[in-house]
Amino acid sequence: MQPFVVTQGDSPVILGMPHGGTWLPDDLTARLNPTGRALADTDWHIAALYQGLLPGATVVASTVHRYAIDANRDPAGVSLYPGQNTTTLCPLTDFDGNPIWQPGQPPSEDEVRARRAAFHAPYHAALQAEIDRVRARHGVAILYDCHSIRSRIPFLFDGLLPVFSIGTNGGETCAHGIEAATLTRCAEAEGFTHVLNGRFKGGWSTRHYGQPAKGVHAIQMELAQRAYLTAEAAPWAYDPAHAAPLRAVLGAILSDLDTLARSGALS
């Protein structure tokens, strides 16, 4: 199985999708316990949600499930949120803090290194290649990292998550104009809640690639799955009619970012 899929486009905007994949090697699936085999922490239907919203956008999507290795974690294993509950590079628990591996079956250090080489590194090599290609063409590239998550996960955060969680690591990973345009669209979206740099400030991809001084901007969008799924539980059904208002906002955001990048008005 190829660990990633790339769809090249001519827009300055690149959609990163590190957590939408559901494939696992058979030997890893056999080692998961029933909690792990449920794959509940998938960014369910994230590709369908963004499909067609920005014609010409490049898409780099991991096909590998995050339980093999998390493509949005620091490959060195350093925590993105020190002092807060989170999952690791090769997760040992789900988002509720429950073990996902059968007793005696979690990955060894050697296995973590092997998974990093087989799955994490190829995804990021592909993403870097597309960033370089897009920047060479336009003089600028915007990585928009696409994520979604259940609305209530007490192990990770208190209360109900806003529909839109925008992450720019405190404004460090992108030009102010990109952050402001995204925030404005979310704030104006009727019936939706939003937060900027709240619980999710941007994962490793956003922090690693976001280097505005070098013409590469990155922003993470974490969406509450209640805004587009029938229910935040198996079978995790995607409802196009329910998702339509959310897609309209996301499409407007991506169009604004594309326009900003092409105009050069990013400050």
C-alpha cells in the first residue's frame, strides 16, 4: 500500500490530510484490541468533505491510519502540548485514554523507527515536494492542514469543542492576512462556533512547514465532526445535506486564501 496519495493542482493552496487514512498492515490489525480496531480516532470522510471546494488545490493525503503512526506528530516523539493529555507518535491509547493494543503488543522502539521510515517519512517527503513545487510556481505556498475530531473528548479537552478550531501556533506559522481571512469567515458563519489557537494550536505539520519568511504559510483547521457526520459514532456516516453549510464556509475560506496568495496581499 502506498502510504500517501497526491493530487496535483495549480493553486497556491495545498490541502494536507494526515489523518483520513484507514489502512493498516494485517499484522498490526491483528495486534489491536477491540477498542483499537474500531479506529474511532479517524478524521472520518475528510476527503469527501473537502472534495471540489477549491478547484486546482493540491491534495496530499496519508492512506495509513494514525494508529500505525501519526503523521502529524514530531518524528522525534516530542510532545506538541507539554503537560496536556495527548496521543503519541505511535499511539498506545485512543483519544479517551483507553489502550488500543492487546496486552504485550504495543510497538517497540525498533518498530517505531521502522514505522517512521515506512509511513511518516514518505508522507512528509511528498508534502515537502508539493510545497516546493507550488512555491516555485507562485512564489508562495499555503499549507491548509485538514482535520476533524469528535466534539466531546474529556480526556483531551473540557466541554464541547467549537465547530472551527483554527491553529497557527499563536500566529507564528502564517501571515496575519491568512489567519485574519480564515477567522473572519468562521466568525461570520451563522450557527457555527469558532476559536483561534485554543486547544488545537496547530500540529507538527503546521509548525514544521509554516515559515512565512520563506514564503511558506501553514494553518490548521480542526473541525468538530458533529457539523458533517450523522452521528459521532460508528458507522460514522457522512451526510452531504448536513455537511452542505459547513462546506460552504470551507469553500469560502479556501477561495479567500487562494486569492490572497495570488495577489500577494498576505500581510
